[in-house]
Amino acid sequence: MYKIIASDLDETLIRLDRTLSPEDVAAIKACREMGVKFVPATGRGYGTVDGTLRELGLYDEANEYVISYNGGAVTENKGHRLLHFEGISFETAQELYRRGLNYDVCIHIYTRDMVYAYNYVQEEIDYLAGRMEVREIFTDNIDFLKGQEIVKALYMNTDYAYLRKIEEELRDITGDLDVSYSSNRYIEFNHKGVTKGAGLVRLAQLLGVDIRDTIAIGDNINDLSMIRAAGLGVCVANAVPEAKPFADYVTKATCNEGAVAEVIRRFVLEA
């Protein structure tokens, strides 16, 4: 029997209108009543998912968990207790920031407590509204962050081919980084080995769960590591085409149609 379900949030569990499907909420409640843990796995910070946790009955609950920052942090929901944290150096973040100034991108720098954004264009403001708090910055460096723990950096542009071009041009500085894509608008830079898959493996080990007894559900490139690591890897119907070949199962439903509930019914409740 599966014991952990790790699910991406945006465009997987969370619908495009930023709400949760009642069908998904009910299915998650039913699987939790069977003793199966439901673990949000997101590129966002753990503090930004509290609203979703409240809707799922997981907020501030002991022995319930979140994988955040693409695996850079694993927290217990009770008091946001940090179980694991792994970020990038200030020097790496500074160089990514400096190089990003040469491109047509919105640059994000994530610390444990805040997201800082340069070139915070209206399109990005609208996309992130209600998702997370962002502090806009205007400087050509991030010296003000010296001494703080930096989790990751990312660039935003909705032209995927353009982001791919950037990745090629940054290969001279990304050897010690994990580079991934998310939400059809971000190229993300984490420390090498920091992935959602590594976060899921770490959490399973902490809980004494065989990785074969886990399910991972996602929609984008940054979900691939956990989709491949889990005992059952799932892509939702609206997943990017590059991800689907690596899934054991692709849902018939999209994120707007209760895809997570489909997985829970088929592989947990009916099983």
C-alpha cells in the first residue's frame, strides 16, 4: 500500500484559477483517513503554502510535511519545523543575478523568508498575486543579502526557447547547480543534488517508508526527479510533453478536473 503521496501544487493540485477542486480536497481527506500522508512538493517557499494547507486540514499539524524550494527544504507543518535545508552560496546567487541583468527576464532571489524580484514586470505581478509575497528591488547587485541563507535563484520569461538559450549560455557557471524548469515560465537554479526527488527520498527515509511505497504527481520539468524517484510516478493530463514519457501513469483529468483525486481513487482508495 502506498504511504506517501507527494504532489506538486501549481498546475497540478491547484487549478488555473488558483483554487482547489472540492473533489481533490475530499479525496485527500479520504486517503489521510487511511493513514496515507499527503505532502505538497513545490518550488515555492514553505511559508507560501499555508493557505493550501488550511484548505486540506494540514495547517500546523504535527507529523505532516511539506517539500519546498524544489527540495531545498523539508519541513514539518507544526510550527514550520525545519528538518532539512540546502541552498546556494551568496557568491553563486550574486553571479546569477549579475548575469541575469543581461537578459530580458525577471530575476528572483529566494531567501528562507522572502523572495526578491528585479524587473518585476506586470505579467509576473499578476501571476504571483495571492501565491507569495515578493519584494521588488532595483539594484545591480544583491550585496544587501550578504550573510543571509539563500535558497535558489530563477529567471522568468514565458518564451521557453529563450530560457533554453540562456541555459546554454550559462553553462560556464552552472556546473555545481541543478537547473530545472517550472510553470512554463521559469528556469530555476538550485544547489547540485537539490531536487524534489531528493526531497521525497529524504522524507521517506526520515519516516521509515520504502521509496517504492510513494506516489509523486506533477506537471513540469522540475517535477521529473520525484516522478522518477517514486514508486509510482504520475503526470497530470496538462503536463508538459517532455515530462509525460517518464511517468508510469498519465491522468485523464487536468489540474482543473480533479487529476489528484483521479490518482487517489485509482491507486489508493480502490486499491
